[in-house]
Amino acid sequence: MNSSLEKLFEKYELLEKDKHEIRQIFSLLSLEKKQKLIDNFDKVFSNVIKLKRTMFIDQNNIYNKTLKNIDKKINNLISKQ
């Protein structure tokens, strides 16, 4: 595997799952795109972190809405009795 890529993994302390996924994608890239990925890894990493944060917030919002809907339905059932 590419030693530059491995050094970047260490620098950014990526999870094994993330390393594996990046390695898989990396193996499919042309030489030019591989170099671009290495050269711009900080930007890529930053975008991935932003995306993960957004996904986490969205998941929490969905979870909270679901809980509110369940609570509302339970309260409606209780009030009907």
C-alpha cells in the first residue's frame, strides 16, 4: 500500500473501518487521482468530518421526532381510555 497514505492515516488517527474504505477507493483510482487524494487529504478529511457531524445531527433529529410521535400516540391512547 502507499506509504504516504498510511502516514496520513496515522496523522489523522482514522478508525480501521475508515482506513479500509479509503484503501478500497484508493485502489480504484488512477495514479493522478491517487496523488490528488494524498495532496488534498486534509480537505477530504475535513469534509468527511463535516458530513459525519451532519449525519449525526440528522439522525438525532429523526430519533427525537420519532420519540415525540410515539409519546403523542401513547398519550392519545391513554386519554381515550
